[in-house]
Amino acid sequence: MPMVSSSRFLDSPLRELHQQLIHHVAALVDRVEAFLADEITPSATLALEQALALQLRDLGRTILDAAYHRAEPNVEDGPARVRFGGETYRRRKKTPNTVGTVFGPVVLHRCVYECLEPGEPCCWPLESRLGVVAGLATPALAERVGRWSADHEQSTVLALLQAEHGVPWSVKSLRQVVAAVRDGVAQPGEQARIERLGELLAEADESSGRHRPTLACGRDGVMVPIRDQGYQEAATGTISVCDRRGRRRGTVYLGQMPEPGQVRLTLQMTVMVTAVLTAWHAKGRSCPRLQFLSDGGHHPREFFRRVLSRMADPWRPGHGLSWRWTLDFFHACEHLGKAAEALFGDTPEAGAWYRRMRGWLRDRAGGVTEILRSASQHANPRTLTPSRRKAFGKAYRYLRRHARWMDYAACRKARLSIGSGVTEAACKTVFAERLKRSGMTWGVAGGQVIVDLRVLVLSGVWERSYAAYVAAMPLPQVVSSRPYRSNSLAIAA
């Protein structure tokens, strides 16, 4: 491997860094020699790796400090005017700012630019060019903070920052960075999920089987603790792709904290499904099978009736898409069980009737009609107590009202799902595992920050969403005649 010549740095602005690197390498070699000179034991191995990790982190911080210190010219050599965010700024003096990196805190000596428009805040072009998030973290560290915050409580994230990176932040600093990351990845994250669904559809279309791929949607509510308001209903949504044999290829997730009417989730799901199908149609592919899986709740029912059933069909202009609503089989069985208990009480006969009817519901075409007939035949000659009569009537009406969406035998034959287990599980993975831990309460805005990060991680699009966010960060533009000059040097092998 080619080596860096020492003579190369004799006249370099980085010759001080060169000396520091020599010192660090010598310290690392001494550490290894000490390990080999003594008895090798598990304890010695542990101590060696821990010491090397700290020294390597210190080495990385030294390199970053030198690179960032020289990334901006002296005040007198910098541009006199820059334009950023639609405003023009004039050069002022340099001021220090401590920024967290994956190797620990470094101090940026960056030039302040004052806005020509009175009352507007100043800007720091160097921080913009480095991609510093919320004035506190480099993009690499902010990425880890956002990823950790999706899974861990803030106390755990603060402890990880201190232990893994030597960054001692306050709760306020952590929240500022997490909020900035969420704001940055929100729009790219939606596009990334749309692209992911397109990729899943392409995989499913190439699979073997006699059926078309399936795009399946679902949504459900989950109660979360809201500060000073008790438990309120949040909403989660899923969009899955199944291949030609009905096997699920992947799922993207959505989630919204409690709000009246769950309007935002409805809008987000509508935009996402429409974009996916429009892009799929533009590729000249045939329309996938479309299925909606949910319980019989108000919001899912209204979403199907007012949105999905009225969604325009790109393949047939002037027509609506043909969505198939399948009521979750296990919710139907829950009401079937209540009917059995109301009819027979807590007896073996109730269990036997329930198991037989459950089989009819799952395997027979028009099974729910036969179940209703059997239930009526058992109910008519019996004298039920008022409470059992009421429970039976409620369960009977539920089954009759939703019978048209309980054609489970046809779904099984067509290799379509009959359960909304993916969406039910999303209530747990998106909300319960993170927002319903012991003693937690949330503000709606703060909880939404975490949910927005979490759905990107669960959907498998975190990396591409964050990369798109960083790539789209705005950069200041020089408007004076003096060009922006960077003194950063590449250390080539």
C-alpha cells in the first residue's frame, strides 16, 4: 500500500496534524506492545479493546478538528456577501461553536454573517456547508440520534451519546436535534416509502403463481397516554405487497397521534396509494389486486366508503378502482363467540357450536348466512335473560351487517389474506412498544416526532430517507466578486 511521505507535510497547513497523528500512532503501538508483553488473559483483552476504542475516538476527533478548523478561510479572505434562504448576508467576525460528532465534541471557529434585512437572524455558512443539524451535531451524529430516538427513551439516548461518543448533551439539545431530523426526513421519507412499495410490487410481479400481486391496505386505532387528557385514540396504517402466491413481500407503516377524524392519516394513505398506483400504471404494468383489511370500526369503514371506493382508476379513466374490503376474520370470530356464549352460556355446547360455526365462516361460501340461520334456530325456542338476549342481538346484528365483507372462503381460494394481523401488529410496533412504556405520557406534537421517525425505521427506508435529507440541505451562495475559498486539503494515499 502506498504510504504518505513525511516530506509532503513540511510546508502544509496540516503539518501540525501530521505531528499529532504520529503521536497517536505511537501511543497505539505502545498499547499493543504492552498487551503482548504481558500475560494474555480475557481481562487484558477487554482492557485493550476498551483502551483502543477511546484512543481511536480521540484520533478521529483530532482529525476532524483539524479538517473543520481549516474548512473556512480567515475572515479577511472569505466572501464579503453570501445569499442564503432568499436573504443576503454580510461578513462579520468569527465565533466558536461546539458541535457533536461521532468522535466527540469539536469546536468550530466559523464566520458570522449578518442579514442585511433588519430583524432577521444571522447565518453561519460553514455550518450550512458542513450540514450541522440544529447548530449542535454533524450529519453523522444526528443520524444516529434520530435512529436511536425512534427506539429508545431520551434518557437512554443521552447515556448512549455520552458512552459511545463522549457528547454530553442536555435534554433540550437532544430534543432540538431530534425535531430537526424529523423535519428533514419527513418529506423524503414519504417519497422513500412510495419508492419502496414500487420495488416490492416489481418483486411480487416477477414471482411465480397464477394470481396477480396484491396491494393490501389496513388501518386501526390504538389508545395512547396524552398528557393531562388521559388515553386518546391514535391511528396507524399499513400498506403491504403480496406476491402471486399470496405471500407478503413487505410493508410500509404510517402513524398519527390523536386528532379529530384522523384526517392526516387518511390524507397520507390516500396520497401514498395514489402515487404508487399511478407510477405502476406509468410503467405499463397491469393493476394489482386491491384489498382493504380492517375491523368494522368507524374510521376504517369511512375510509373505505369515502376514499378507497371512490379512488380513480388509472387503467380505466372515468371509473373507480375495484377495492375488496375483507373484515378481519378474528374480529368476526370474536362476535361469533359472543353469540355462542349468549345462546348457550358457559357450557360445552357453546364451545362445540362456536368451533363448528367458525369452520363454516372460514371454509364455506356464504358461510355467514348459514351461521345466522343456525343462530336464529337456536335462539327462537330458548328463553334468554335480558342481558343475554341483548348480547346475542348485538353479535347477530354485527355479523349480518358485515356479512358482505366476510367471504373468507373465496379469499382463501384466491390466496388473499383474511386477517388484519399486519395492521394489528403495527399498533404495537409503531405505538405501544415506544409510547406506552411505564409512566409515559406525551404531548401530541412531541409524540408525532417519534412516530414519524419510527415508521421510517420500521418501513426499512431510514437510510435512504436520511441520505435524501442531507443531499437536499440548502447551501449558501456567494454574491460578492470574491469567490468562496476552501483551505481543506485531501490527504491522499
